[in-house]
Amino acid sequence: MGKGREQVVETTFARRPQLARAEVIDKATRVRFENEIDAALKRRPPNEAKLAGALRAVAPFSASIRNAMAEALGIMVRRASFKRELYAASVRALADASDKRVASLLKAALAGEEAGSSATLSAACFCTDPSLAPALAKLAASRQSHLAFGAEIARVVRGESNGVHLASLAPMIKESHRIALCTELLVPLARAKPVPRAIAPALKVLRGAERHLGRWLVMAEVAAKAGDEGPAEEAREKSRVGPSSARAAWTLVLWALTDATRTGIAVPETRPTVELIARLSDRPSADRDTTFLFRLARAKAVLCRPMLEGCVKVVPLADEVGIRAALYLSRDHGRDDLRQALVDAAHGDGAGPRREELRGVAAAALWDLGMADVSAPLAEELTASKAIGNVAWGALIRGTAMRKMTNSTSEVDGPLLAPDLVHEAAMRWIQWGWLE
């Protein structure tokens, strides 16, 4: 953060009382989230996925919010409400935070129907408490192959299994269960730190049965993080054979697996299309998810610029994709004119009924562009918005600013706290309520 930006932040937030080291979110915002949690427990709201996603994003910044989520998690475990979005967000956030309360709650959930859902098994991967070992071992012997497989993944990640049983279970996993396992267990692992190599043989079996390229890539990324070079070799071989469209897709898969943004390997000269980008997403193709487009944009791939330009043809910016495209075009491709479009979106000056829901992500994009003089005052307004996503984005802007000002650290520093605010996980959680 530059000196001018620091001065703006200090001026904007100077009137707020200094927060405790673990609390970088102001009291009013914390109370808002706590009230939303209480209301959701009394009556399930129609927008629970958005609330859960917002909580998932802000939890690393606030011990107080995590306390409220822990209390709610205890209630939902007693009620066996394992399918609720609020449950999934709470159990994963507390596991990420290494919260001491989560182990006993996980044990109770694992003993419930369907092992407390895939969210419980996912959280168990990130909980190091040894008291979970007996419950996971019992589940790994279940006759339901998908539950046994999920439990065995947790055991391998926790270092309690050598992966042999996991590999023997892999051929039994049906396509419907493979889709759920990929989205709910493997996507979080792909974002996390490397896992033991013992997971690789089972993932090779799953990849051999997988027809969806995006899910294949998720499985391959987890294996590659575990030190398996096999996925990259598979992708390299497939990039050399078959029709040109298939070769182009596999070339991008190979680039993703070699982690080009860090190794310095050039981005392939493959011009992305809507169809190609959708194929490379772990989401269903019908979602037209643009995750891979913005992966290319982060790497400053010149050939993705035409597709980014296509996302901003409509001004005022009409959706989240247009806002993200405007961020990368203005930051990396000289489209300074789009900064004003982002300012307008952050103020709610746009077309369509969704303009209020876009204010927060637009303000966060302005922060990422270094426009703190605009973004910081907007964060104050966003915390009072009716749209819970705006409250989350405002909290992230203010929390990031306070952490930089006070040089404080979060108890959950790690991959969830990316250097940019508008990163993929935050977009998925806050804007769309995707809680993987």
C-alpha cells in the first residue's frame, strides 16, 4: 500500500475506536452478522446461501463472528440440520480457524445420518484433532462407498491412512457421487496446502472415469499438489493429439497444472471462448462459470483480453462478471475509462434491479485498483446495506484497511486471505453462495 493510500485509509477510519488484535471488523458490522445468524436459526431465510457465503468470507477477520457461528453450529448439530448452507459455512470456517470447539461438534455430526453431509467430511480434512480418528475410521469401513471414500480422504489428508483403502474404493464411486465429492471435498483441497501423496492413486482412478474437463482438472490439481507428476504428463500427451479444440483445452489444463504464474512458463497462445472456459470450470457447464477466464486474467494473458472486452460491452456494468472484467482491463490493459464505470456501479448508478447487489463487489474492485479514496468511504455505506453481500464486501475492505494500519494479523492467515479482495473464493461465497 502506497503512502497516499495509507493516508486516505487512516483519515476514513480514524473516527472508529481501535479494535482488538483479533477483531478488525467494527462492532456494528459484527452485531449485524450476529443478528442475521440468530434470525436464520429461528426461521430459515430464502437467501441463506448468500448469508452463509458472506459469513464464510468474513469469519477469518473476526473472533466474535466465529463465536456466533460456533454457537449456531452447536444448535444445528443438535437439530441434525446438516443440509443447511449455514451449517456448511460454519463448520468449514471453524475448521479453517483451527477452533478448539469444532472437534467435538464434528464427532457428533459424523455420527449422524450421512456422516453429517460432505461439508462435515470436508471440515474434518482441516481439523487436526486426533479425537476424530475413531469416527473417521469407522466411516471408512461403511458399506456406502461415497461415505467411506470421503472419510478415507480425510484420513489420508490427516496422515492417518496410507491411501491403499482409498484407492480400492475409487472404482466404486458413481458419477453422481463423484460430482459431489469433487465440488465439496476436492475443490477446498485444491485451494489448500499440499496434501500427502498417498491420495494420488485414488485420484488417478477417478480421473480415468471423469468426462468433465473442469472436474478432471480439480482432481489433477490436488494430485499435483501432493507431488504427483502424472496429471501433467497426461495433459501434455492429450494436448498433442485429437481435434484442435481438444488440444487447445488440454494445453490450458497443462498450463494450470504447471502453475504458470509462479514458474514463469508462458501462458499458451490459446484464445479462450465461452464454451472452452465453461468446460474448464468445476461447476456444471450450464452455469457458464468464468473461473478459468479470470485465472488467465490474473496471469495477464493477452489473449484473454477480447473475452474480457466482451464482458464490458454493456455500460452501466450489469453483473459481477462485467465488474471483474473491468477490474482486470483497467489494471492490466490500459482501459482507464472503465474505472468510472466501476465507480458508478459502486454508487449504485446502474441499470436493472440487481444494481444494489453489485455495489459491494464494485467497491472491492476499486480497492484492488488502489482507489482507496473512493473505496474506503463506500465501505462505510455498505455496512448498512440491506444486501448482506454488500455488508461482507464492506467488512472486507474495512478489515483489510485496519489490518494494514495496525499491522495486525488474523488467526486464520493463509490461502483464504488473498492479497486481492476480489479473489475467486470471495466471489463464489459472497456473490453466488457457492460454499465449497
